[in-house]
Amino acid sequence: MPQIKKFLPLIISAAIALVLTAMINSYIQQKSEEARKTALSRQQSLSRVVVAKVDIPAGATIKEDMLKEETVPKNVLQPRAASSIDRIVDKIAIVAISKGEQVLLNKVNMPGQEASLAMKVPSGKRAISVPIDNISAVGGMIKPGDHVDIVGWVPIPAMNAEGKQVTQMSPMPLFQDVLVLAVGQDFTTGSSKGGGSPLITFALNPQEANLIAFVQEQGKIRLILRAPGDTQVQPAAPVTWETLFRVVMPQAFQQQPEADTAPKRAAKTVDIYRGLNKETMSIE
């Protein structure tokens, strides 16, 4: 027994060390499992996507050095974004792709495969074709991809020197910074094959498309070519059906004299009796 008592502190220390070692190992395993689950969760919420390393102009053949792959959260992943560079290399950019932008599969096409005009129409816009002569279309030098301001020449009622009502053509600003989708049958950006065609297709919202169709039937359309990159829009009242009709048919908006609808105040009267005779007299 004396010998056991002599080694008892060592035995207790060893037991405590074993318990502490087991607890530490259990804690490390628990933290490792938590870290593994966190990493797995993060990995499941991320996705690979192809982005442009440089600005890629429309019509350019996309090369591997123009692209890179990035890992992004799935909540910022755009629909139809390419997940592999191999799916994009050697294809043609249908529209311009900016540096850092996710490359979408609907923005590229195989070489020699023509894109449809519908793919050129921006979201929320409509394609409408308007016949315009060369003089009105800046000498026929407008090309697909250009931006223009549209001015309508509409008939406006006026009075001549003899006091008779006549009609004269006057300019009316319609829309600014409008995208030209196609010239004639050609919708290839920067192409000159359609130059001089009397038919030009614009991208307009539904109401604008209806308004320009009406103006074209009433008069003429003239275009003002904008410089590349010029997106400045001059302050102007929006063109609506009401503003258009006020110019074309002002007589329909002439104010009619308002009828006097104010209730008339009843006159105050008093009855005067002279003998058997009664007489009513106004006191106002």
C-alpha cells in the first residue's frame, strides 16, 4: 500500500491527461465536422460562370484569352450564363459584351449562323419598319446599330393671310436616342449592305411604335444621326396621343365656354297688404 500511495499522484495525473486528450480530440473532430459542413454549404451555393476579360464588340470572334471563369453566388448568376469557356470559344458575339459581364449563351452564335432580327430587339421594345427616303435618312448613310433622333413632319391647321384655314407641314420632335435595328433586309451591326434602303427598322416601346406609325401615315419622318456613345437626351415633354392630337387636330381641344352652373340665389321678397290687395315686392 505505501508503494501504491507513492505512485497515486502519477496515476491520477495520467488519468486526467487521458480524459483531457479525449476531450480535446472530440472538440477538434466537432470543429472539423462543422468546418467541413460550412465549406460544403458554401460550395453548394456557388456556381462557375464565364465572364469577359475585355470588352468584346458585336460581330467579333470570341477567343479564349478574352474570357475567364469565376465563382459567384448562385443568387447573382444570370439566366443562360455560360459555365464553361469551351462553350464560348470561337463563337460570334451577337451584341457587344462589356468587360466583367457574364457571357450569356443567347448573346453568342456559331460562325456563319445568321441571328434573327427578333434576337436583336431589346427587352421591352418592339421592332417597327418605316419607309424613309434617302434624304430623310441622312443621305442613306444610316446603318444597323446606329442611334438616331426621330422628327415627324405633320400637317398643322393654320390661317393664311386671307383668313382661310390651310394646312402646313411643321416639324414635331418625336423620340431621341432610338436604336436602328435594320436597314432594308440587313440587321448586321455596322454593315453597309442595307445602305440607301427606303425601309428602316427601329426599336421602340409599344406606344412609341403606334405613334410613329400614325405620324408616318399623316406626314413624313426625318432622322437625325447621333454620334457613337452619345446618349444625352434633351429635356422635352413626352410625346403621347394627347400631345400629338393637340398639334394635328387642335380644333378638337378648343375650350368650350363653360355654362354658368352656379346656383342662383333666391330673391328675398316681402308681402305688402293694402286693404284686401296683396303685393309682393323684392327687397334687393
